Amino acid sequence: MCVFARHDLAKDPPFSKLDLIICRNVLVYMDAALQKRVLSIFQYALKPDGFLFLGPSEFISEYSAAFAVEDRKNRIFSRRPVAAVLGGFDLEVPKIGEPAPALPRIATLNVGTDPRKETESILLEHYTPPALRRPAAPETDHA
């Protein structure tokens, strides 16, 4: 089965237990910090025997702890076990004694807005995988 969905690589939680991630000619447009974040997400999202297929200009030599080279010419890599990379990626987990990251601020509600619907909308926007989100209602002109 194939699932196609719109996905923000750096923001949305990844799908999990994927056999294959094809990400061709995307990483080259990211800075090193964003590449590191995206590759750690890919490593997490792939099955233990999953594959990563990159574009001809993309290299992951710095991340060889996370991915093994299967076909260098065609840029096909296999996922290494999580235990092998826990020290290699910054998983952004707060250390004991450090405060947890602040939650995003929520705008104040307008008069006449249903707080339950507004809360549900915010939760869906921030915490639901893209494939499960409802499409936004079309805006109408009330002139």
C-alpha cells in the first residue's frame, strides 16, 4: 500500500514504520542544523530494514552512524539500528533539571467564538499528522 500526503519535514511528526523514504534534491536546500533534524526524523520513521533514497547531489557522510550505504551511485541507504545513533543525533530531549520547552502561545479568542471548537482547531493544527487533518474551510467574502 502507498500513502501520499502533504508533509512538512521539519515540523510534522513523521509517519512510522516506513519501508522507503524518497527525498530527492530536498536536503541540498537546507542548512546543516535542519538537515540533521530531518535525517533524524527519517531514521526514526523507517523500519529497521527500511531504505532512504536521496538525490544525486545529496550526501549523508556525516550521518553514517544512522544510515548504511547500500548503493553509493544511486544514493540508496539503509537504516541502522536506533541504538547505534542515540549519541549521534540531538533528539532535543531536555536533560534532568532543565525546564521543558515553552508551549506555543495561543491567541485570545474573539467574542462569539466557541472556545471548544477553537481549542480543537488548534490541537488539530499542531498535533495531528498531515494525512489526518481536515482541509481548511474555503473563505467566503461576506460583503
